Amino acid sequence: MTTMTLAVPVELKEKMDSFPEMNWSEVARQAFMQKVEDMEFLRKFKAKSKITEADTLRLGKEVSKSVSDRLRRLAK
């Protein structure tokens, strides 16, 4: 197994130290593994997708406008 060193803010380290029963290395390993799995899924999903970046921007604007319009109607 490879060793990795992480830097965390002092405040976070102090809070972590208040839970001595936790195996923080295992927590980090699990978080890294979950993130890698998420990224692999997104990579596969993206590879199969036919949608372009321009399409995503257009759809995002349409969704934002729709939500904005709905909130305005609800506020009246």
C-alpha cells in the first residue's frame, strides 16, 4: 500500500482529534474510492452521450428561465 500525506486546516484536525475512535485513514480511503467511482461513471456516461457542450448550456439556460418564471408566479 502506498502512503499519502494530506494537509488539513488546524481547526479540522482539532475536530478530528475529538473522535479518537475514528480511523481517519480508512475514512479518507473510502472517500477517495467513492470519488474515483463517481468520476469513472461520469467518464463512461459522457463517452456514450451525444449531447454537445452547446446543448448543455442551452438546456441549462432553459431550465434556469423556467425555474425563475415559476418562482415569479409563485411570489405573486
